[in-house]
Amino acid sequence: QSQPEALVVCPCGLNLADTRREVERIADTRWWKALPAVADGRVALVDGSQMFNRPGPRLVEAFRWLVGWLNGRPEVIPPDMPWDPLDRR
């Protein structure tokens, strides 16, 4: 029922490559394609285990990335942030 305008996929225990593979498994479903974030190309894949799912100093970098990505401010994004935009398909 949620209609997100932006979507960050960062599952615990998965690196960036594994996250991409899992998202590709649902990419052809009708409900996924109907999400505004997917239709508008506002989906980001992040290595959640490294950046969001463990407390510590990297959480600050993850927050900087989130602020930069959501607000269209690439200069705020840490250069070594493990993320990829999900290509529109």
C-alpha cells in the first residue's frame, strides 16, 4: 500500500552484488514496477551490512550518503560509499 517516491534497498547480511541479484528476482513483478520510486528511477542499492545495519562510524557516512542522494547533492556523498542506482528496466 505504500507508494514510496525513493527507495533504499539495504538488506542485512548481503553485499552489493547479492543485493542486486535479489532485487533482480523481483524486478519483473507487477507490484515492483508499479512503485513510483521504481518508475522514476529513484531506487538505490546499498551494501547494508557495511553501512546501515551495524552501529559505528560508517553510520555517519551512510547518513551523509542518504542526505546527498535524497536531495540531489552528489558533493555530499562519500566517494567510497558502496552503492549503485538501480537501472530502470
